[in-house]
Amino acid sequence: MDILFIPILRLLITVINFYTMAVFVYVILSMLEQFGVINRYNKVVFFIHNFLFRLCEPVLSRIRLFMPNLGGIDLSPMVLILILYFLQDVLIRVIIKFPA
């Protein structure tokens, strides 16, 4: 059981890390587009933004359903990152509890 259990948990932790970085990049890219620092009509920027939008927005939109309206301030990425850090910590503690 440990032969499969621990590597799967480590893989999940790695996936959570990559998803957290994707959310960070999505938020920063969105801010840079809003302030006009980068051109959203550039093909590379559009491709990266479209990919990150399809990756992050389904989860962020579900979180926004439960968040109160703060007048244009979107805290859903921060809530998502906190949830991801919590899940990552739980998985790390499970790995420590059941060493290979």
C-alpha cells in the first residue's frame, strides 16, 4: 500500500504547487492587462491568458458565489490560494504520519 500511496500524495502536492503558481501568474497577468502594461491583443499574451483563464476561472467562479461583494475587489484568488495551501499542508502531514 505504501508503495503507491506516498508517491500519489507527493504527485498531488506537486500538482497543487503548479496550480498555485498558475493562479499567481493568472492574477498578475490580469493586473498587467488592466493597467495597460501588456497588450492583450498580442498572440502570445492572448494564448497564455486564455490557457490560464480556462484553468483557473472555473474554480474561482465557484468561490465567487460564496464571497460577498466588496465593490470591485476580487478576493477569490486569495481564498483559493489559502485553500490550496491548506490541502497541501494536510497532505504533507499525512505523508509524515505514514512514512514510506
